[in-house]
Amino acid sequence: MRVRITMVVVLCTSLAIGVGAQSAERIETVYEQEELRAGSAAYLAAASAGLVSPDADESEALRTLAERGLKELDEAEVTSLGEFSHMLMLAHEISGGVWYFLFPGPRYATRELAYREIVQGERYPGQQLSGERALRIVGRLLSIFGEEA
């Protein structure tokens, strides 16, 4: 029963971030990742911000975020909560606090999103991140900021 409820949440989140039915399979693949890959993380961040089309590939999403200041990452590389938080901050142009302004990166991006209650629970920048948790974070970001993010 829990799996079905979670899958409904995932599909609703995928629709909320602007990816249509054609990308539901892609979102399900992200959801099933025990360790979120950088390409999938970049796709979630960029697609949720409308920077790439739902049909874009992961390398395009990484390039788009690199243009905004993200360090070069291999799309198969495992990403952390901090890196994903930084991707979201860059993609959605979320202005951070003083420390993020001075030192933009994973550490202060995680702290900023935790402060804004987008990242909940354990929130260490180097922490492993699953696809399920990443989708919940994106859903929370969009529900808090909506079109502003």
C-alpha cells in the first residue's frame, strides 16, 4: 500500500514539475535510484525550473546548470544532498543568505534549503541522496515557491 501511495505522489510530482506523461517512465527511473546520479539530479533541477524541456537528456541539463555556475560533473557520478541543493538553488535562482552569497556551493545551499524547510530530516551536505528523497524535495520546493522559484 505504501508503495502505491508513494508512486501516486511521484507521478503527481512529475506532473507538477512540468514533465508530461511521456516522461513518467523517466521519473520512475529516478525514483528507483538508491543513489541519485548527477545527470538525474540535474534533470530534476533544470526541468522543474523550466530550463530544459521534459524531453531533454541529462547531459543537456548538466550543461545548462554549468552555464549558471555548477561545477563540471559526470552524469553517472553519484551526487550528494549538497550538490542537489546547489543545483536547485542555481536552477530556480533562489537567493541565499549572506553565507551562500559569499560562498555559493553545496554546503550553504543545503543550509539555505533546510532553513526554508524544503530539505527536511537529516541534512548533511555530503549525505547520500536517493531518487525518492530528491523528488520529495522538488515537490516541496514547488509547493512552497510555486511560480516564484
